[in-house]
Amino acid sequence: MIFALAPANSSSASTLFSDVGTTHRAQAEIYYLLDGGITGGISATKFGTDQLVTREQAAALIGRSLGLNGEKRATDFPDVSTNNFASGYIQQMVDKGIISGFKDGSFGPKQTLTRGQMAVLISRAYNYGATSTAAATNALMEKGISLGMEDGSFGEDLTIKRADFAVFLARGINASFRKDANVTFSREMFVNVNDLNFRQGPSTDFPSMGKLNNGDKVEYAYTIGQWSYVRANGQTGFLHNAYLQLTKPDTTTPPPTPTPVPTEKPLDELVVIIDPGHGGTDPGGTGNGFVEKNVVLNVARHMNSYFQATPLKPKMTRTGDYFITLDYRTEFAAREKGDVFVSLHTNALNGSANGQETFYYAKTASTNPNVAQSRALAIYLQARMQEAWDLSNRGVNPFGYGNLHVLRENTMPAALIEMGFIDSPKDIEYIKLESQRKLMGKALYLGVLDYYYHYKGREDVLPLYNITGDSPSKRLH
């Protein structure tokens, strides 16, 4: 089975599988993934169209489509050894929140995958924003990735075969395979280098369809891993995010060769700590029939889902309704080598107050000397919250309640947001709606990007705004 999932190389286009003939329903999708090095056959002559897909295989296939590092490594699971062919992809997928293990601590690498589980994985990997199996299956059907079963259902409890998985995966990656679905090209972008290969898929293993040059305009649709699906000169394909920008570059002089900033981590090493406040036996504030611990966890999951579609690594201090201490939150952030820390809360004051505010620790401490950085992070988070929800602006607060454990005892830029008063009759009109909580998750995602773009001066985050169809904020710090 290791050979079955060994990535194909660029010569694989000449491979012909005896069980994938010219009339096979998945022929185009299977050979597309083969050409891109995402999948292989179960032998030199067979693809294994009817074999069932296991969890470890799904992790490897989706991981390759995202360009993740599949180097074998130790994992969090006792049943996934370092020598497992998919160990690197499994751990990377877990780190990004795309896949998870079971309550007993195992991963179940050999367990077969259902169509519903597949839908959830694709939704998380490609940032469809679904938070349930039903929402994920609906997203795949709405996007033309799946047409469903003959009875009109998705068949979410049925196991999935390799041929079907290839179809869903190829359609998720490349919209040209989709059925009866229009893809929106939401914004213009520009190429910033010469002789850039315009590829059929999101990796250099996919064939080039031609070249684009500095200043060429493209229309952006969505992102897969670190590649953008765009339209140029009437063709659709993929360009790497590093060679796209929002504004037209100077075309009168040769473009500079992109070089990494030596003093900064690469994007795929940046860790964003997302801290949903309270949990378990600590409910937090209550009001209007809602409980703070549940609201902030929901928003945190939405925020996390946006980061999952980027090279940045989101890490949540809690992913369910259970109690964790304040010490655990800061220790977790340090252990995960976080680069920024965002703690999510709602306020409460007997229904007598309303509005949004953000806190940071304003005194230099031995544990957290990042005062200027924390202030800038808080400013950009507050501004994005204000854009998302039309609530009173209580400002960015460096005093009083800014002396909070998760801010004071942290070792990285840290901010604590209060997205609104849960017991306010005005604020609850936003807090109670799932659509508004998702909007708040997006706002916090954008606030972190604004911090990196404006305060840290990192232009390499610019393509990440494309995921939500947004642009950087004004410089505010």
C-alpha cells in the first residue's frame, strides 16, 4: 500500500492503468492527480479504482494537494509510527486542524473513510467554512464537487472508493472538473516576476500551460495551499502566491528577484495561538440564553478555519467544552512556539453596557516584554471587530483589566478581545447569529494579517487576504 500512494513523477502522464479505461467515469480526474504527483496506482498497471480509502491514505492525498511536508516523523498517536508512509502528512494535517484523532488518543490509520468524513476533510482543507458534516456535504454539492446519489442524498455514511475520492479531490482542487457550478473570480491581481509558469495544478509537478510576465493581470478565484486558482488570457490554472500581488508592479524596470527576509520566520513556521476563553466548569458570562464559553469557542473555530487555508499554523488552546487553567493557556502557547496570541471573550455587566474592546498588557514584564507589538496587534484586531459588527467602540485598553494573566504571563505579542456584551439587548443581535459569529472569526483572522503586514512589514501575507476577498486595512499604529 505504500507504493499505492507513492507520488507520481512528471513522467506519469504516460502511465496507463488497466482499470481506468477511456470510458471510465473518473479517468480525467485520476490522471490529473497522477500528473501532479498527488496519487499513484496500487501497482504499475492498476489504480485500484474499487479499493476503499483509509484515513492514512486520505491524509497523504489531501496533504500532497496542499503542498505539505510529508517527511516521515514522530506523531501524536501511538498507532502511527514514524515509519508509517503517511506520518508526516498526518501530523501536519493534525497541526492545521484538518484531521484529528479519536477520544482514546488513537488515530485509526487503517480505518476506512466515509463519504461524509471525506466531505469534512475537503471542506477544512480548502476552507469551505463548514462546521458540521451536513454543512460540508452541502458545500460539496453546491460547488459542483459532488452531484450526490441517485436518491438525492449525499450518502454520507457510505464508504468511499479510490476512484470516487480521486473525483472529489480533483474537483476540489481544479474547478474545471466541477459539474454545474459557477466559480467566481472575485478580484484582479498582478504577476510580479517574468517567465512565470502558469500550471494546471497547485505544484511544480503539474504541467505548465504557458508563461506570464511581470505586470500581467489575472483574475483570482480561490487558494489551494500556497497556490491561487486564477484566470488569465481565457485560461484557468494555478500560480504560486509568492508571485502575485494586489497592485500593478512597475514594469519599466526588471522586477527584483524575490528574497526571503533573513530576520523573519517563513510563513509556514509562524504559529497563531487562538485561545477561546473559559470552558467546562467555567462558563464565563451569560445572558439572553447564551453562554460565553460556547460563543467564543464557535468564533475561535471559524477563525481557525481561515488560518487553516494558509501556510500559517493555527493552534487552539481548547477545541471543545472542557476546563483549562490560565497557566495551561500560556504554557501551551510557549510549548507550541506561538508568534502571536489572541484570547477570545464576550463581556457582561447586568445588561447595562455594550460595545467592543481589546486589551493588552502595557507594562514590560520579564515574561512578556512585547508591549509595542501587543498594542499594535490589539489595535488591528479592534479595528476589524468594528468593521464586522456595528457596535460601540470601547477602544484599545492598556490599563486596568489589561493586567490579565494570559497577557501578562505570555512570551509573545498577546491581545484579549471582548467582541461584545452577551447580556446586552443590542450586542446579542450579533452574538446570537451563526453568520455573524463566522464574520467575527474572519475579522480576527484579518486583524492578525493586518498586524503582520503593517507592523511587521511582511508583504508575503498579501496573498492571504485573497482567501476572504479582502485587502489590508489602513495603517493604524
